[in-house]
Amino acid sequence: MNQPSSSSDYQQKCEIARTAVRENQLSESAFMNLQKWLTEPQYACYQQSILKLLDAKEFETLDTCFWEVIPFGTGGRRGLMSEFGSATINERTIAESAHGLVAYFKKFADTSSGKAAIAYDSRINSEQFARIAASVMAAHGLTVYFFKIPRSTPELSFAVRHLGCDVGAMITASHNPPSDNGFKAYWSTGGQVLPPHDQGIIDEVYQATDIPTIGFDEAVEQGLIQLIDEEVASEYRNSVTAHSHSTCRDLNGLFTPLHGVGESSVYHVLKEAGFDQVQRFEPQCEQNGEFPNVPDHLPNPERTEVYQPAIALAKETGAEIILASDPDADRMGVCIKNDTGEFIHLTGNQVGALLAYYVLCKRHKKGTLTPRHYVVETIVTTPLIAEISRKANVRIINNLLVGFKYIAETMDEQGPEDFVFGTEESLGYLSGTYCRDKDAAIAALWVCELAAELKSEGKTLLNLLDELYLEHGYHLEGQVSKTCKGSQGNEQIKQIMKAFRNTPPQKLGNLTFTLVRDYQNLEIRALPENTPSETFSKPQGNVLMFEAEGEDSPLTVQLGVRPSGTEPKIKFYYFAQTAVADSTQLVKTKSEAQSIIESFKESLMEWIDQTLKTS
């Protein structure tokens, strides 16, 4: 293999890096990846820049760029952008991702040709990365259908199915900060890749040396890349609006795409469906990867802060609802005005429960439900949806790992013709068979229809939630997380998971843990002994689900613990349930449950901090 200049110079640079490893300024994994990028010819164009960082002893930057080979996580490869590095999103890792996807497909299908679809959102470098991916795929012999303008993730999933493609790619980092981007890989179903395909793709990525490519414009001229846009997007919107269940349209609202692509999907669907009183929130409509008018520049509709600018206008205009989609418009968040005129942010669990109730009621009235039909949710999504589904006499499938790709897989395994609704707590919702990924547009359509129907009855979404609580018990869910960046953060996440798995807390706040379901070891353990009591067969993943009971309280609580598959975080999901005697007791029940959970969350974070200090 080629070395940067001379053998002695290379050895000198290596010694600088080794010293940094010994002094804990550089991780061992970063050192190993650095060696590869400094010696192998496919990385030659980056080597001088890397050497300059070594000379300047910029070890923190080097560790950030090289501490891992960026993996395929819950939502593909996603992370910080940089000029180079195995741990970041850059031109090389995007090219490797496209190459790995196509090289694996060609081996799997035993073919030298095929079709691919590619889309990209409004993020920094998204179009550039999409053009690189298209050029690689075209050079591999695939016909590539390339969206000319930024489009949503569900539109990419739809295009894969609509155009009969073998694979697809979406360039996005979802709701991550402006510094990030990513590569979502899709299979012929229109769903994100699943085992064993994901491992096959990453194996090809790891083995990539010289990657074939062709000039983008040249490939367009030769017909290898075919530009698509409105002809596919309009078919997608028609597929969404076909799932309308109501004619009620009297609703005054605001929609914000948070500087993403949601205006071209969500907003157009609402307009085509007749929601003329739902207006755009103009300050956040410009497609801009810096997300300039979003608080903290973090375009995540799970955050209550992102709605504050729109709330100010909504109070002036009399809007009753605010909808927000994330930059690639696959997630949809909701704020609803309460009886006092204040806006309440609904969680993904609450929206999911409302939409499940809505579609099941509508399907029941139309006589199109049977016991074969099913609703799907992940293991960290509210149990209230399961209660609603059982009451409607349909199947509930709720033993899925986190990631909408598992909901998509279940649709195809169980039969898409019997699929009613799929949801996950992180604002992901889908109905119908037109795509295989979560879609903010179908969620926005149904939320607006349900809100308009309730308005005609003198009620709101909040009133309906209370009715569901009275029928099925009060459900309080939420999520907290701890951000742990880079190689050190990765070690912290491992330490926290190890502590929860091996020496879990016996008590947090006023809640005492009684058992844990360990989805990695596929066993249920009694607590506090932490001894196995039974085993199960699936699903398998690095997730822990604890059960706890309150002291002198009928409250039962579950706590889910898992490392994020898309962000440098470890996430903690809590689910509290308690019966409600009657409507006069609901306010008191809510207050007591919320007080217990607040104490629980405070104790949880204290336990985590103490665990990291002592490990």
C-alpha cells in the first residue's frame, strides 16, 4: 500500500498518533481507522489534510472523524458532516454507502442491472450527496430515477414502489441538527433495509476500495439517470388523499415545515384535501438547512420549543391547531389550543392513540374491519393503542424493536391488505399500502379531519384524549435522553447499559422495580435479585424494559432503556398507567401521576450521573 510521503515520515506520524492514544487524547479505534485512511490508495486525496491535523495535534478533531466506521443504525447511516473521516458523513462515506447498497443488491439478485430511486431533503449538502450517490449507482449499471428538487422521505419510499425499483436512497438526517446528514437505504418493498440485507450492505461498504462513478450530467445525457418530479409526486399525493375518512373541513390552523420539505408534501395534501383555513407559517417555510428561524436550530417536532414562534402568530390569528413536520417530512407533531386559549403540545404517543381511535372508528362504521385486521406499534409506544385496538376487535402487533422499518416488515409479513395503522412514539404514523415508511402527510390529513369533526361537536382533541383515559385508564408517557458524543460518549453509553443490565436500580423516586425484560439476552429477570425467571424468542436487540410499581399508589410504570440508532444518545422511555374512577377524579389522577413521574425522572438522571462517576 502507498504511504503518505516516505516510510520514515509515515512512521513519525504514526508515533505521534500512538503517543496520543497512550495519553488518552485519541481512541484506539480512531488510530486504527486513521492508519487505513493514511495508507490505502482510495483515500489518497484526503491524506495531506489528515497529516496536517496530526502535525497540529488536533486529536479531538481526528477522534471525532475516525473513532468508528459510521454504521447502519435504526435509520441508515447518519451523523456529523466533515471533509473526511470514517465516522462522519462526507463525499467518501456517501459514495461507499451507495456502492455498498448496489454491490450487495447485484450479488443478492445475481444481476448486473436494475433500477434505483434517489431523493434528498433541504439539508446542507443533501443535493450534492444525492448526485454522488446517483453517479455511483449509474456507474454500476443501474437506471437511476432522481428527484429534481428536494422531496420527502415517504415520497422516496412511494417512488421505489411506484417505479418498480430494486433499491432506493434518501439523503437526510431527519430531525438532527444542521451539522448532520445521512444516507437511508431502501429495498424493493419501499421499506428501509432489514437483516440480512443491512449486514450484507455494510460488509460491501467495509470492503470498498475503488468505487465506480460517472459524471452526473453525462449519466443524464446517456439516460442512466432519469430526472423525475411532479409526475411521481402528484401520484403520491393522490395516494395519501385517497385515505380521507371525513368531509369536515372547518378548521383554522397553521402548518410549519421547519425549513424542510414538508410544504411540498404535507401542505399540498392538506390543500388538495380542502383544508383551506390551514395556512403556512411563513417564517419557517424557506428550505434552509441551517434552520434559521427554529429555536436552537433544532428542527425536531418532538421539542415543544420549535412551536413557540408559530404559537405567537396562532394566538393572533385564532388558529386552533399547529402542525409541524421535520425536515424530511416523515414525522408530524401537533399543538392544540385548550379551553383557556393556551397551546398544548401532544406527544407522539397521544397523537398515535388519537389516530388509531379515529381510523378504527371510521373503518368500523364502514363495515371494513374484521378480526384479521391489525394495528402495529413498537415496544416503546404507548399501551393505550393496544387497548383501543382490542376494544375494536382487531389484532395488535406490539412486539417490534424501535424503527419504522420493522412496522414496514410486519406489513409485508402479515399482509398489507389487512393493515390498518402503524405508529411509533417518535411522531411516526402510516396507513395504506402506498409506501413503507412513516409519513407526516397522512398523519396531518387525519389529525385535521378528526379535529374538524370534534369541533363540529363542540370538542377538541384534548377532550377526546380524556374520554379515552376514562375508558382505558390514564396513560402518561414520555422520553428523556442523555447525549454522549464521540468515542468517549460511546463508552459512556455502554457503561450505562451495562449498569442497567447487571446492577439495575432497585428504586427510583417512589417507584420500585419488580422485573426487567432483556431483549438482548432474551430473558425476563426478577428484581431486585436480577435472576432469570423465563425466556422468550424475539425480538432481539439492545433494549431493556423494566416494570415498576408505586408505593401507596395504583400507578404501574414501565421504563425502556436503549441506545439511539441514529443519534449519539441513550434514550429512556417511561409509560405510566392507572385506572380512573370517573371524570371528577381525572384531574387529580393526572396530577398525582405526573408528580410521581417527575420525581422518578429526577432520580433516574441522578442514578445515571452517579453510575458514570463510579464506573
